[in-house]
Amino acid sequence: MSTRIARTTLTALALACIATLGHAQQGKLKVGLMLPFSGTYAALGVAIENGFKLRIEEQGGKLGGREIEFVKVDDESDPAKATDNVNKLIKRDNVDVIIGTVHSGVAMAMAKAAKESGTVLIVPNAGADAVTGPMCAQNIFRSSFSNWQPAYAMGEVAGKDGKKKAMTITWKYAAGDESVAGFKEGFEKAGGKVEKQLTVPFPNVEFQALLTEIAAAKPDVVYAFFAGGGAVKFVKDYAAAGLNKTIPLVGPGFLTDGTLEAQGAAAQGMQTTLHYADGLNTPRDTAFRTAYAKSFKLQPDVYAVQGYDAAQMLAVGLSAVKGDISKKAEFASAIEKAKIDSPRGAFTMNKAHNPVQDIYLRKVEGNENKVVNIAVKNLADPARGCKL
């Protein structure tokens, strides 16, 4: 009799341990937000965080049945600090998922650490081609774009518009180099020629000498890649030099997204290409914009959409594995097969986990980047170098 009681007690203890383990696995999901909360890209980091948290609020504060606990790190858009910052999140804070970042140089360090550790990384902005190219991995995803996508589309648009000679200008860093290369590919495929590529060190905003060079060369079009405060300064300086009256200035949407109020009259009439635009007027986008404005007393931009969709992608993966993010293959497979119902328009993922999406041609009207048309439908990044 005593043996039977002992067995029963042991069985009960074992079941209790299993239940406790199961409960621990389904505890709070730790999400590391590694974003710029200071410096040139601070407003972008805030918009991404807002978008991400909005989607979680809409889901009742849980994703895949798990409450979310946040650990925030200001990456300062500084690649030199990136490895230490991301390793603290992985090794010290033991986060389950990392969301970040804006700066492509920082994102590369994050992708390397994520690839080595197996930690799920969702990139809600940085377009570094290598993240979904040579650095691609089962656990690395992007909810935004590759630098190639909007740039290639703008090149195609400019070429088809009859422009023959172009100059480009950008900060000299990975995102700028890749954006210019994408534009060049699209422009030259459409019959144009990029005659000169100008650069300034990041985050330098002294443009006068280069604007003088552009004025002397008289190209048919200038393609610029800047964002945040740098985009404000460049667009205003370009207009102040009178160049906007004779040489159209174009770029990817980052040139005018989140910056129009500060750019004012200098940006009016500019055309850019991006995977999001004002005036889409779809039920999905209208609902998103209304909810975002209500929650944050701000109008959303592309960065908010990318943060929101990072949460949507995470939710798809977590739902498929019932909250158990250790099931990496099933988690990845669910996102790979998903059609994400985004405010930008539904998108799918390519083999390298980068969105396959419509790229819009937009025109600045007042404080809006109004949609003109779809520049390229369902544009997939070529994922060069990805060995998945």
C-alpha cells in the first residue's frame, strides 16, 4: 500500500513538474527593441516602436497567446556599438526576439549575432541588401524593404520618363551605396546613364560644394538617398540653390517620409518611390491610420507601418507554434507561407524572407506623399548571395 502511495506521489510530482515547465515556456515573450531613440533617426525609431505596440494592443496585449515584455536599447545609429548592444540583449537579457533597426550598418551587426545565436530577428527598416542576401538565415526576417527595391523602381520610372543623364548623391555608407546601385540598375536598364555618383560622409549635411557641381553638370535628373534630418537639410538646400526649378530631384521615399513638415515648400512636387504612400484609401490602411492617430496623436508614416507589420509577422509565426518560439523551422515556415494583410497592401515573403510588394510612385502635395500609381507590381528583391 505504501509503495502504491509513493508511486502516486511521484507521478503527481512529475506531472506538476511538466505543468510548471509548460507554464514557464508559455510565460512572457521577451522582445528586444534595438532602435534609434536619439540622434538623426530618433523619430524613425519611435514610429517603429509605436507601430509594433499598436498591433500588440489590437491583439489584446498578446501574440500567440503570450504576453510581451519589452527590453529597449538605444542603438544611437552607431555601428561601433552595435555588436555590444545586440549581444547584451541576447546573452544578458535572454530575449526571445529582436526587433531592429534603422541604420544598415547597425543591422548588419545584428544579423551576424542573430545568425550565430539562432535568435529570431525581424528588421523593421534597415534595407541592407546583405541581410536578405549573403546574411540570410532561417531566423532572420524583414518587414520593410531591401535598399534595392524602391531604388530600382525609381530608376525604371525615371528612365521610362525619358531621362537620359543622371547624377546621384548620398551619404557614403552601406544603405546609400546600395540605393544608388539599385537606381543605376533600373535607370540603365530603361536606357539612361548615371554619369556621376557623389557622396558625403555620414551623417555630414554640408552639401554646398556638391550642389555647385550638380548645377555645372546639368543632368536630366538627380537621385538622392538621405533620411531624417539629413533629408530635410538636403531638400531645402537643393531648393535654396534653385536647382529644383531646372533639374528634378527624385529618390526613394525616405527622402520625404516623416520630413515634409520640416521641408515645407522645398519638397512640393517631388516624386519618390516606396512601398507605402498617402492616399491609398483602402479599408485596411484607413483603419490602421485611424487607430494610430487615436493612440499616438500623430499621423503614421512608412516606419510605423513597418513596425506594425513586424508585429504581424511575429504573430503569424507564434500562432503556428502555439507560442513556442523554440520551434524555429515551423515558425519560419508559417511566415514564409503567409500573406501579410498590411496597410501598405498585402505582401508575401521571398525565399530570403524579404517582402514581395508593390512599389508606389508618390508625389509630394502639401504634407502628404500622395500615391500617383504603382511603379512596379509585386517587386521581389533578387536576394543575391542568399544560400537558404
